[in-house]
Amino acid sequence: MQRVGWIRTGALGDLLVGLASLKETLELWPEAKVTVVGPKLWLQVLEPGAWPQIDRVLTLERKATAGEVYECRPAGSEASSGAGSNEFRWSKTAGFRTLRDEFADYDAIFNTRVDSPREGFPAFWSRVPERWGTADGLAKWIYTHRGTHFGKDPLIHERDVPLLLMDEASRSDIGTKLRSISDLRGKLEASPRIAKWRKLGLPCPRRFAVERPTGALAVRRGILVNPTSSRREKAWPAEKFRDLLPKLQAQAERLGAFGQGGAGLVKVIGAPNETEWLREVAGHDFEIVQPKGIGELFEVVSRAATLLTNTSSVQFIAAATGTPTVTLMGRARPEVWGPLGPHDRLVRGKEPSGVEDLFERERLAYESIELEAVLEAFTKF
């Protein structure tokens, strides 16, 4: 039985956009057992037992060289972590000293973080037979299967960078260089994996129950509005969201496209620690939904007719659950972090000139988005 290690570090958005290449890895090595290497957040993103090939998670925080090992075990076993489905749980088994020791018995390693070969060196020192990744200069020799693109020139989406790596990497590529940017664009257009996921968006890692829960989390129709972000500067102003909600409600009722009935067509969603911000938007007129974890967030988004959000990880959850999304973007590049659903829409602000502070530029870019443009995006659904 082969053992394949798939590496993806970063924040929640980084993990979610990596799901497409994880699914492709399972198909590339169909008989292998797969270990996911990355932050502990993977234990929430990946439902244990949903993809049976994935039987282990090595929790490796950014720039760390050692971490913890979790295995997929029946839910009734001792030492279970309490996170997961009714059948399986991620259970902590042990720690590992270094990645070099851990990779000693692996048959292949796929490092999806093409901007850093950090996790590729342990695989090289452990003499893993197949080592997939992207590096330049002398570091390129740490990989047996190497890509040539680092996500720039031209810019491509974070989802598509490792997919391109899988399409172009082979031993014969080592040491060769593309003659021009147009050659790379040709590879992007010819990539069967990128073409596939442009139609699908992202894979969904959770198995949803047939019987949905009732109550505040049972959003079976209507519009979800996610007005928050990691910082106020990286979000459309709360007062604009507040002005939008009644117009959005009226439009949804008029179009009759998001369910029947008046109240409750529009709900405001955010994290448990964002109550004050959410209340600024919802007031006492619109329901606030605050899922307690990533699993519940997947459930809520999957039952909505559509989602309105700032640039955030929620837009990628929507892409995985098939929920059409209108994403508001400030100065972020849509080529790299834009929405991924095949029917998603984008409303982008104008980045100001002559402003040096990045957060101020982001704030002004979001402020430039007109309410009418957001309403128009929903009308086109």
C-alpha cells in the first residue's frame, strides 16, 4: 500500500482553495493512503471518513518542524477528539519529531505551496521516491516532478496553481524553462484539471445529513449576507450593508426567486465573536445566524439560495456547496482570490491613487462600491 503526503499550509481560505488539488491527488494515487499535512484547522475542514483514502492528518503549524498526528478512527474509540461525523473521528495518536523522520516511509510527497519549498526539503533528505513541487535555482533539484509556475506572470488563481503543477510536472520538465508568458497562458488554457474545476468550483469535503436541523441554522432558502471580515478596512462599510438589506429583501420578494413569503428571506451571518458588527448591520429587523464551527458553516451556506460576502473564506465554502455568490472585492486581485463558483458574480471597487497605506487603500476601494451595483448583481442571477 502506498503512502502519499499532501501538504497545504495557511489560513482557512488557503485550505479551502486547496481542496481541488487534494481531490486530484486522491485520483492520481487511487490505491494510496493519503496523509494531509498542514495546520490543525484541517481537522475541522475535513470530515473524518468522508474521503476514505485520507486516514491521517499531521498538524504542522506555519514554519514549525514538528507537530501532532491524528488518525481517522471509529467514533467509539478511546482518545477521540470529539470532532467529526457519527461514524468516525480524528483521534490523536502521537507526535512526530521532524518531517524528515515522518516522510522516511512515504512513497510520494506533493507540496502544493509552490511559493515555498520549505516542506520539500525533508522529503528530499528522506529520499522519498516521488517529490512533487515547484522551486527555482538549485532548490529545484529537491523535486523529481517539478512545475515551472509560481502563481505570477501571469497571475492565476490560488486554486489553479497546484492544478497546473500536476498537469505540467514530469522528470522531462526538470531544467527546462518556458520561452514566454504566452507559453504559460497556453498551458493554462490546455490544462484539463483547470478546465474541470472552472466548471465545478470546488469539491465539498463534508457529507451533509439527509434530515436538516431546524431552528436558527435551518436556512433552507433566501439570501445570506456576510458583512464581516478580519478587519473593518477589508469589508464594505456596515452602514452600506444596513441600507442594502431592506432593498435586497424587497427585491427578493418582487422577483420571487429565493423562496416564498415575506420576512426571513434575508439573514445576516457571521462568527460568534462578531455579534456587535453583525448587529450594526442587522439591527432588530433581520435574523442573525452565527454557526459555532466550520461544519455548521458548511451546513448553513449549503441551504441558502445565494450568498453576499466580502472577499473571505466563506465565498469558497459557497463554491464547494454550490451556493451562487456575489463577492465584493476591494483592492484584492480577482485573478488570485476571486469567487470560484461557475455562476458567481463579482462587484469590485476602485483602488485610489496616491494613497500609500495599504489598509487605507483597501478601505477606500470598498467604500467606492455603489449599492446599486450590488443590487444589479443580484438581479442578474
